[in-house]
Amino acid sequence: MAKTYVVNGATLKCVLGAAPSTLTVLPVNRVEIGGTAKANIMDCKPMVNIKPFGTCAKMAPPVPCTPMVAAWMKGKTNVLVGGMPALMSDSMAICSCGGGVIKIQKDGQ
């Protein structure tokens, strides 16, 4: 499957989360695709860019998810969005809170 750019509204899934989440890309100094803000690897702030995934299965008993991500991995380094590599559909992140792998389910386009 071809890699695509990720935009505002993309669907995310954490392997330890009970539910999917949505990526929010703030439109500050951004490039747009079809009128929607394109994401970069630093669009990873908890509760701002990445919303909770329901409950976290890593915790016992399961507790509400608080995604903690430093940066997305596997960005497109030769395409900068807001000065950082563009976020791609094969990008992923590791949650430092529970250790879950977060992937892009739908790019939002």
C-alpha cells in the first residue's frame, strides 16, 4: 500500500487502547491538502494533538488513557511541514506511559 500524507482528523489506534482516537493538527504555519492541515512528526502533544484511546490495557486495573509521545517515527524527512518532517501513513509512535504502539489507521484525506 502506498504511503500517504496524514492530515487533521486522521484516525489513530494504540495497541493497548480500548478505542480509536483522532489526530488534531493545529493550522499554525501549515501546508494544507484539500483544505485540511497536513501533520508533522511533532503533532504529538497529549490532549492537544492525540486524544485518549479510552482505557489503557497495560495498567491493572485498566485506567483512562493519557497518551504520552515524544515524537512520531518514520516521518518524510525530505518534505517539511512547519519546519519538521511530514507525518506519513506508515508513521508510528510509542507511548511512554504504557508502552503501546500508536499507528495511523486512516490518514484523514
